[in-house]
Amino acid sequence: DGGITQSPKYLFRKEGQNVTLSCEQNLNHDAMYWYRQDPGQGLRLIYYSQIVNDFQKGDIAEGYSVSREKKESFPLTVTSAQKNPTAFYLCASSRTSGITGELFFGEGSRLTVL
Amino acid sequence: EDKVVQSPLSLVVHEGDTVTLNCSYEVTNFRSLLWYKQEKKAPTFLFMLTSSGIEKKSGRLSSILDKKELFSILNITATQTGDSAIYLCAVLYSGAGSYQLTFGKGTKLSVIP
């Protein structure tokens, strides 16, 4: 079955540590996205990539980094520079560079910084 | 300021009730408005609306867009406990050489037996 796989589902880290969240898709989608969801805040865009080896900052990119070396994979690193990293992170993909707006989401990764 | 505003932010109804969720937006170069349902983790796509006045329907759910007044509504009739979820509205628009998709804060719907 095609879909988006995020791992880990739950992650606990100490303050000051970098963490990397994995996102893999087998939908053959060109575009991939990372969103952050906080209670009462909706989804906010962190980074997106429309094609391999290219990515753009979203609305809240500070303290995060990404790479897109393969079409299937779009890992997100939450660095120690991110002031409030505890959140629910959602990865998504879309068929053609987001033109239709329809996104397919993974199950999410919940990061808790202690 | 927020480009996409949803109301109410939360709503509690009894099974069988009909609910209307609202989404207003303010963007330039509008392309489409999308509704998603988020039950536990992954949001799932419900509707995409691009034209005013044309109702999209799926079972007990329906949605319509008003591009003149810049809003959309999502109706759910004969609600069931399985309709309990966060309903997200998102607007796709073009800007800065690419397409941007902005989400509202969501409406949390709770349906009690």
C-alpha cells in the first residue's frame, strides 16, 4: 500500500540535543512538506521541497533543517536552536508541486523535550 | 495576521444534530479551498473547492464556497460520534513564485451520544 511513513511516532529528548525525524513516501510524489501542530494553532509550515535537492523555508523555519537527497525521503532535523521544540510534527506530500493543494499526510511524530 | 480564520474553534453537539463549520479567508491570487478531517493523527482530505456556489457532497458532509464573500462552510447532518474530530480548512494561493497552502487553526467537533 502506498503512503507516507513517519518515524519515530514518539520521541523524548533532553534540551540542547538535535533530533532527526524521518519521513518516507512511496507515492512517487514530487513535493514534500513538514508541518508543526500545536494545540489551538492549526498547522504551520516549516519547510517544503518541490523537487529533489531543492527546498524552501516555510513560515517557521528557524531552528529546523531539512534535506532532500532522494525523492522518497525528506528528513527534518530539530536543532538545539529551536526555542520550543515540543510539538506534533506532520509530514505530507503532494502529486505535483502542490498545485492542487491536496496533501497526503503521515501519522505524525510527537516530540517532547524534557 | 491570520489569513484563514475558522469558527467556532470548538463545538459540542449531540448525536443527530446538524452542524455548520465556518472558514473565512483573505488572500490574493486564490486558487482553491480545502477541508481536512483530523481524527487522531493524520489529517485526511475531504473536499477541494474552486468555484463559487457549487456544493460538494459526500454522504452526510457537504461544503460550499463563496468567492465573493471569501468564505466556505462545511455542513455535517445527522452527526455521529465518529464525526468527532478536528476539521481543518486550508487555502491554496499563489505568491512569491510558488503556491502557498495556509491552514486555519481548526474547529474541534465533539459529538456526544
